[in-house]
Amino acid sequence: MESIAVVGLVVALAFPLLGALLSALGRPRLALMVGPLWAAPALASLGVVGEQSGRVPTMLMEARFGLDVTSMAFLAVCAVVWAMASVYAAATMRDEGGLRRFGVFFFGAMAGNFVLIGAMDMISFMSGFALMSYAAYGLVAHAMSVSAWRAGRVYLALTVAAELALWAGAVLAWSMADTWELAEIRHALATSEGVAPLAIALIFGAFGVKAGLVPLHIWLPLAHPAAPTAASAVLSAAMIKAGVLGWLRFLPLGEIELPTLGASAVMLGALGTFGAVVVGLLQRKPKTILAYSSVSQMGYVALLIGIAARWPSTYPTALLAIVVFVVHHGLAKGALFLSVDAAPRLAFSGSTRRTFISSVMVLLPAVALCGAPLTSGALAKYALKSVSHLEHVRLPTALLDVWLVAGALATGVLMARFLIVVWRARAARDTETLPGAGLVAWAILATGSLWALAILPLAIPSKWFGSIQTLTAVWSALWPLVVVAAVAWIVTGTSGTVLHRGVGRVAPGDLLGPAVVLSLVLLRGSNRFSAFLERHWTRGLARLNDRAERIALRIKAAPGARYQLWARWLSGEWLALALALIFAAAIWLNV
Amino acid sequence: MIPSQIYVIAGAGLVSVGVFAWVVRRHLVRRMMGVNILSTGVFMMLIGGARRVEGGPDGVPQAMVLTGIVVAVSATALGLALIQRIYDQRGERSVEERGPM
Amino acid sequence: MRGLPLISASIWVPLLGALFVSLWPRRYAARCGIGASIASAAAALLLVVAVALSGPRRERLGGWGAPAGIELWIDGFSALMIAMTAVVGGVVSVYALAYFRAKDSSGDPQRQEVEGRREAYFWRIWLLVWAAINGVFASADLFNLYVTLEVVGLGAVSLVALAGGRALPAAMRYLFVTLSGSLLYLLGVVLIYSEVGTLALFQAGESLIAGTLAQAALVVMVVGLALKTALFPLHFWLPPAHADAPAAVSALLSALVIKVTFYILVRLWVVVFPASVSQPVGEALMLLGLIAVIWGSWRALRQQRLKMLVAYSTVAQVGYLFLVFGLGPRADGSAGWQAGAYFAISHACAKGAMFLAAGAIARAVGHDQIEEMRGVGARLALPFFAFGLGGISLMGLPPSGGYVSKWLFITSAAATGDVIVVIAVALGGLLAAAYVFRVLALAFERAPREGAPSLRPIPATLGWSALVLGAVAVALGLAAGAPLALLEVGLPFGQSLAEGVTP
Amino acid sequence: MRTRHIFEYGVALASLGLGGLVAAGALRRRSLEPAAGDVVQGLLEQSGVSSVVTAVLLNFRAYDTMLEVVVLVVAFWGAWSLHPTEARVHWRPSDPILMRTVGGMLPVLWLLGIYLLWAGTSRPGGEFASGAVLGACGVLTLLIGERVPATQFRPARKVVVVVGVVVFMVAGVAGALSAQGGSEVWSYTAGEARGWILAIEVAGAATIAFVLLGLFSGGREGLDVESGGGEAP
């Protein structure tokens, strides 16, 4: 019975592949329009399969699939985001943009994402991960413009590197655990000596690429603006989360103390949280700003991972906080990405009522992201706070509090900047209206930060939920918003501020440019160095080389025999003869 | 030295000659002949090494040799047809293999 | 089901198909050929299903049984190889239908005559080769293996020569290699017969003892078969032969013909030769395989022509196959051997897909210079996608057959402590990624330049059949359970093998 | 030039080494357990023919023999697929001595070929010897500028090429149908075997003779000298 449920789960998770097939057969718009249908089995499996796991013996060398609380939350939010993005894409994308191709890659990535969420063994997880990552290349490079190619190349390079690192880490982990079960892998990484730290580092880095961990995030700000709106919504809302799930599934969090990993995750998380805001403020395109916001938000997740790695006893609470964060950020960020395209469309139609609706729907996820009261944002913030206030966490409480407040302010400023950019883009754009289906999809995601509060209590302690409804909590969540509003008012009102002068100075993909320049400089330096060496130290060698070349030339020029002979040496049946004698000698020497 | 051993040694010698020609020669017809000599050597070793059955020769290796000869003839014919085709195509007198391919 | 001569049927159906095709006028060749291919694939799959359901099968041809007569023997290993032949062969047949038909529509009568002749001969020779490949996998007789091997070899040479032009010298060299390789094999058979007095594979294995004779037989057989399988220093003939043949033929050669000799070598290793004799040679072969992986991948990276790149990639992948001779006997259980068998089938599908895709691309572009393919990817999405799918399996990315088999390799190497194998397999995957992405990156780099030559239209069948093979290569990773279970049928690599055969 | 000699000496030494290895292996003392040949000798009664070699070729190891005809067919098709555009050798029956000698020999050769076929069941001979002789007859006929009978009919050529294999397969199926226990191909009783073996021999000799002749003509259009065009068989 159990195995039937598990096989059903696998089928449900891979169900979007039918959408890919339908798209490939030439009905991409239909396939996208019925997007919720492809996600429905996955959602239904949340209730039907429930919390269990089992083996699927014929698949991928004894795959194990199943769900637990964490993956149920991931699956729920990803399914909703994918479904809505699909509907939105069907409603708004034009035919001439290669919709068929888009559909195939979209549903391929969707299936990969679902499969990896349900995977309980390493190989299934990596298979889903690879399917998602490579299909997403098609989404990033979809526009086939110069910037899209460039973004795609950077994305692909990092993805392949991550894939190889993951592979290496997985092999190391396997050699310690001797099984593919992720639970065993975690245990083995926790208990064995030797190369475990290397495996952990490789896995952390590999998933860090997907999760937008700071020096590895450079593909994010390039890929999100390049991809079509619906695709960037799922990139940021669903696919990034796969990296987070990878950390949770592979790393031995909560089992042993991992001081190095903890320290580096906390530091990189902090760097991401604030650094991304600073760079994001200097951007022009709304989607780039949102991409940096994602990097910044993922910084919080990295922080939570770091705390759990440093102080294992905090892991259960940190895990809950991460789940809350993932649900909250997924829905809000998905809505925000859609609004980049949807809001101008809705506002363009002119009526005040529609402008108002669009403003509300842009504003709601934005303020939720800043942690506005009575939204999922407030819950996420509270979760963060309750983790950092656990007594095992031996960091100064004041520092953490200041950090949280500063983080909320920073997010608020970035969101304000985003709202301003979108508001300004409203009239400048010549665009068509928003079809009803698109509006519905957008609205469902945009109100996500409200209705998520209704489903999240299933997963989290009721204490958290109660405590965000108190008056003080509302106030503490509200005042950063007020401050942000004031700051935004001032910044937009006065021209010539630092911000205005800085805008556009930092290219999207911030570290990419310097990295390229640095490598060019290094290359030139090494060229010069080698030239120097050659001039002063290798003159004799060069003369020798010249002589050898002259000889080679003479041999080549000699008519017939000698050159023929060389050719014969290089490709010869005599090798077979030599090999035979070598084998005979090998046997003879062995006996 | 019993006669069958003579066959075996002569066969091994032919194998050596055939392998030598196959490795060293460049002219395609000569190489083809080398392969033929090699196969002849193998057949001779087969005959020489065949067991002596009560009351007559061992039928199995003889049948094998017959089969082997037909295979060798077919392969030679195909090879010669190919050589002739290469000759037609190059339009020159040489049918040597050239260079590393 | 038990009594039916299904093994013979899997050989006779393609054989009869070839004869049937040859009897009709040339213009019906493709129609008859595709019908015969479907029948052959069906017969083979019927056999495979029967083996999977009811265990290994044996046929005593003529009712004599070994040692007087010839026996056919199918266990999990050979059934898997026959299934591989059926799948790859079936898809390539569909591809060939469009490939040879659509070649020339200019109306030049002489050219059309040449094309028609080429198509007609392709079908009959290919079906004969198919029958012979099945014959090799089914055979349990040393001399019968030689004869079937010769049919495969001569047929393959003829198929290469079909391309004409520069393929002719390549075919000539291939002929020399394949002839001398099988003669060296026959020399080993001669030695074995003079010692044990039987040609039956399993009986010979029971009574052959270690000694000078076994050594000499092992050496000549290994060298002959390694020559025909194109193991590293003996690979010189492979790239031109595989690259210059017609694309459908290249796919068949790289996917199937290479595996035939590999299969024989594995059988000899497991069944015939005493472990004390074969162990040092096995390790030497593994070493050569490792060098082949690196060298072939490196050469592939440096190629200018697409088909040459794929051909050198075959040289590298053959190297992986030869790892089993070092790993298989040492690893506990049969993990090492299974890795090799699984690698063989996934490589067959992946490489088949890549050659078919390369042929489709070359047909559309008009040549196969990689540098000139800048930016054509968007307009040839289907074949390039198929190329990439095959590449995924070559790189060993999950979820693909290549991934599963490399995983098995690495686990058995880790079990025996061969760190260098782990490193080389990983490095080989990296290099494979480099040469696959080199092509893909160039093809998808940017929109095609102005004034770029226009692409010729190609039949959609070309792209789709390549895609199907690529999808199978990936699916082999997703559904690894069933093939691996099939490999256990009859314990082809187990200790009790000989007992299982001779009751 | 010196390098070349060194290379050749090296290869010669290595070849001799290989030959020595093989000879050393083959000259070892052999165990004299019963071999396949003894078993065959013992079963000769049931095979339907009295010649051991023919029994092995056409009954015990009939499968090998069928595949060997297949090898011939493959080589034939391979050679004929090469389609040279023109025959480069001009066939002139210019030599009167050749014509006279061959003309006198041909009928004898024909008879010899047919005799060998008939003798095969009890003495050395059989389809291969007969086919080779008959093929040689055809070649000689071509050399003196005559036509080989029946070869200018395309359907006949096609049928003759495959008939050797087809009769083998028919015999196999018949054996499978008439078998008592199980249904192994070619498993007929000694009584039926004789008839089938004769049929196989006749068809096989025809195919072998024709294929050898075709291989000699090497894919040049048409087997007869005069007519240039025509389709492959």
C-alpha cells in the first residue's frame, strides 16, 4: 500500500512532463493555460500521500521518494508559484517568441523542481536538480538577445561548475555512507572523519550557486532580467529554494557542530543581506532590483543555516524558520516579479480603479517583504527573531536585534526603490492590457502573504502565530515601514542625492565584471612574465628549439621516405605487436 | 619430431611472416597478401594441432579450415574490390597507404 | 514459449529480411527494409522478454548439443545486448529511411542512380550485420563466434565504403584491422581447441588450465579483440572509419559493432581464461583504458569536424569499457562487470544519438566543420537538442544511463581502492562536458551572422529519431532497475556460471 | 634509410616473438581427453552421410556453414556496392591459345564440379569444392569472352545469390517442425537428413559458384562482357 502511494507520488511529481510533451507537440499555449492541472497532482499528493516515504525499486537504482513537513511546505509553495506563473505566461506571452520552446523548458524545469522536492535519495535528488537547472537555461536564454545569451552563458558556466562540485561531494559522501539514502548520507557526514569537511564544503558551495549565496550569486542579477517575466518569477520564487532544500537535505545540520561552516555561512549571509541591498539600490531595471532583493533575502536563510550549523540544538527551530521564510519569500517574490510586467499593463488601461488595484497588488507583497504586520512577512521576521533569541545562540542579543532592524530597513529601502522604478515605468511603456487570467494569477500570488498565514499554522508552533497578532508586535513591525516611507519620500523628492548619482554605476552581476577584469589582468601579467623569462633566461633553450624545428622541417621536406616513416610511427599496426609482447611479458612476470 | 609438429611450427612461421607484412608493408595488395598468409598460417596450425581420432582424421578442425578458407576468400575479394576502387579514384599508379589517417 | 526457438528467430528474422530486400527491385528497398527492421526488433524484444520472464535459454542447433554441435545461449548479459541492438538498430533504421531517401533531389540521373544503389545496399548489408550481431550475442561456441564476427566485420567495412570518396581508404584500413583482429582471435581458438578438444565456450572454460598455451591464447585473443574494439594505442583506424561513413552507419558502428568484440572479450574473461593468467593483462587493459579516456577526450576537444569529434569521443568511451577487466574480477560481487555492461548500452544510445544528430546537422549545414556552425543552433534546435541529450549521458550527468554506469564504476573502484580510476572517470566526464559544450556553445552562441549560408531543409525524421535515442539514453538512468535486474538473469558474471550452463 | 631498417628488423623480431609464443603454446603436451572429433565420429551414424567432414559441415555444425555462405554474400554485396563508373580492364579474347585450351577444358571442369558435389556425401568433396570449381569454370568462360549461361537475367542472378542461404533456412525450419522433443532447428532424423543435405549442397554450390564469379568480376556492371549496363543482382 505504501509503495503504491510512493509510486503515485513519483508520477504526480513528474506529471508536468506531460505539459512539456503537449508543448512539444505544438500546443504550448494550451499547456501553459492549464498549468494548475500539471501542478494539481503534486498538491493533491500533499494530502493523499502525507508524511511517509518508500522505495521505488525499478527507478534509478532503488530510488526513495517521500514527503516530510519540510518538503510539504516547499512543494506547496512551489506548486502554487509554478501553476500561477504558467497561467500568467499563457495569458501574456506572444506567439512569435518561441512559445513552444518556452513551454518545453518551463515544464521540464517544473518537473525537475517537483522531483527533487520529493526525493529522499541522493541520485533522485541530483537528477531532479540537474533537470531543473539545465531546463532553466532555456528559460534564461529564451529571448535570444545579446544580454540573454550572456546571462545564459554565465548561468550555464556556474551551473556546470555547481553540478561537478555536487557530483564530487556526493561521491565523497557516498563513499562514507555506502548508501544513497539522504538520511544516511547526513548521518555519515556527521559521524565520519577524514574527507567529510571537503564533502560538506563542496555540497555547500554547489547548492550555494543555486541559492544565490554571495560570491556565487552573480548569475542571478543577469538571469532574472533576461528571462521572460513568468520565468523569472519561478526562478526566484521556486528554483532558488531548491538550493536551500539541498542544504537541508545533504548537510548534517543539527547532528554535529560545524563551526567553520557556521561561521562562513553567517558571514556570507550577512554580506548578502546588506551588500545586495546596496548594489540593488544602484540598479535601473526593476527586475534587477528584485534579483538583488532575492540575494539579500537568501542571506537570511544562509544566516539561519549558519546558526544551525554552529549550534546544533537550534536546528529544529531554525528549520521551522527556514520553512516559514521559504513560503513567505516564494509567494511574495513571485508576485513582485509578475507585477513588473502586470502592473504597467493594468495601469495602462487608464481607469483610476484599475490603477488603484494595481497599486495595492504591487504594494502588498512589497510591504510583506519588509515585514509588515499581519502578513507572512511579520511571521518570517518573528521566526528569525525567535531563532536568534534561543538561549543556545551565543551571540550578543543586541547585535542581532540591531541587525534584524537594519535588515528590515534595508529591505524596505530596496522595496521603495523598486516601487519608485515601477511607478515611473508605468506610463513610459507602450503595452497592451492585462488579460483576465493573468490578473487572476497575479492576484493569487500577490495576496499570498495573507493567505499563507492561513496554511502556515499547519507547520509551525502556534506560539509564533499568536505573538505576531499582539499590539506591540504590530507596532514593531510597522515602524520600519513608516521610516522607510519617510526616507523614500525624501529620496525621491530631492534630486541629486548620492543615490541618484550612483544609479547605473554598478553593472548587474556586480562581481562578474571585476572578476573578468582581474582574470584579464592576471593573464596579461603572466604573459609579460613569460615574455620576460623568455628574453632573459630561455635564450639558450629557444636556440635549441630552433634547431629541433629545422631538423623537423628538413625531415618533412625530404621527399618520400622519411616523412612517410614518421607517419608510420605515429599510427601503426606495430603497436598491436608491441602490445602482444607486453601482455605476454606481463603474464610471464606475474606467474 | 612428429609431422604434426612440423605443421605447427611452419604455421607459426607463416603467422610471423603475415604479421610482419601486415605491419611493415604499405602497398595495399601486399598487405592483403600479408593477411592471407596470416590466415594460411592459422589454418596450418589448426590442422597440425588437430587431435588424432581413432580411425581417421579429426573432422571438426578440417571443417573449420574449410569454413575459414571461404571466409578468407570472401574477405580477400572484398579487399581487392576496395583496392581497385581506390585505384580508380586516385587515378594514379600507387595504391599505397599514406600518412597517419 | 519454452520450446520455441526464439534465439534462432532473433537471428533468422533479420537474415531473412536481408535476403528478402535483395530480391526486390531497388525502389522497394527502403520499404522492405523498414518492414524487416521492425520485424527484427520485434523478434529480438520477444526473446528479451522471454528471458526476463522465464530465465536463461539455450538451443542445441540440430539437436546435437556441445561438443559435437553448436549451442546458442542467452542469459541476462546477452539479452541486454540484444535489446540494445534492437533499440538502436530500430531507431537507426527509421533514420536511414529518411537519410538515404532525401539525399539528392537535383534530378541528375547519374547521381540518383548512385544514391539509389547506395540505399539498396545499405538495407541488405545492414540487416545481415544485424543478424550477425545477434548471432554473436547468442553464440556459445568459439568458432561460431569467429564466423559471426567475420560477417559483422565485412558487413561493417562494406557499410563504411558506401560513403565513397575519402571513406574508401578508411574502409580499407578498417578491413585490414578487422581481418587481422579476427584472425588473431581464431589463432586463440585454434590453441584452445588443441588443448581442450572442444569449441563450446563453457566446456572449454571448465577444462582449460593455466599454462603456456592458455597464456598464448589469451595474448593473441586479447590483442585481436582489443584491436577491433579500438583500445587506446590501437585506435588509429577508428576515427576516420567512423567519421567518414554515412551518418546512419557511423551510429551503428560506434553504438553496436564496437560492443560486439567487447562482449566476446568479457565472455572469454569470465568463462574461459583462468584467473591467474588473465589478472595481469586485465590490469594492463584497465591502465590502457584510463589512458584512452583522457587521450580520446583530449583529441575530441581538438577536432575541427563534428563527426570526427564524436568519433574520438568513442575512443574515449571505449576506454571506460576496458576498466571492467581490472575492476570486474576484483570487485566483490559483479558490480564491476555490471558497470561495464550498463556503460555499453548507455553509450550505445548516447553515441547513436550523437552521430545521428551530427549527420542531421551536417546535412542541413552542408558540411561538418564545427567553427562554421556558429549560431545555427536556434534553427536546428532538434538535432542539437538530441546531441546535448547524448552529451548528458557521456558526461555522466544525472539522470542518464551514463550517470548510473559511471556511478557503478566509481563505487566498484572505491571498493577496491583504485583512487586513480575515480579521478580518471571524473576527469573524463569533465573533458566530455568540455567537448560537448564547445559544440553547443558555438551553435547557440549568438544569432546567426548576416550573410550566413542558408540551411538546407532536412526531413524532421532525422532530428526526431536522434532525439528518441537521446531520450532512451537519459531514460536508462531513470529506469535503471529493469536493465540491472535483467543483467542478473542467469548470473552471467557469477561464480556458478559454468554449472548453470552444463547441467 | 637506416631508421627504416631498424624499424623493419624490430618488427621482424617482434613478429617472430609472437610466432614463437604461439608455437610454444601449441607444442605443449596436450591432454588426450575425448575431443569433439571423437564425439562426432561416434554420432556419424545418425548424421545421414558417411563423410565426417561433410557431416560436420552440413549437419553437426550446419549453422556455421550457413553463416559462411552469408559471409560470401556479404562480401559479394560489399564488392558490388562499390559501383566503379567504368571497367578499366578491357577484355579482349585476343589469345588463341587461351581460347583453344579453355574451350577444351571447360566441359571437363563442369563435369568435375558436378562430380565433386555428388561425391561429397561419402568422400572428400562437397559444396565448397564443387562451388569453387564451377566458379572457376565461370571465370574461364568470362576470360575467353563468352557469356556465362543464365547470368544476364537479373531475377535469376538475385535468386542464385540468396538460394544457398534460403535452402539452409528452409531445411532448418523443416527440422524444427519434424523434431520429436523440443523444436531445435535442423534437428531431423538420419533418414530425412540425407535428402536435406543433398538439397543444401546443390543450392550452396550454385550460390558459391555464382558469388565467386561475381566477386571476380568485382562489381563491374553485368557479368557478361558485352553488355555494359544493368542492375546489380
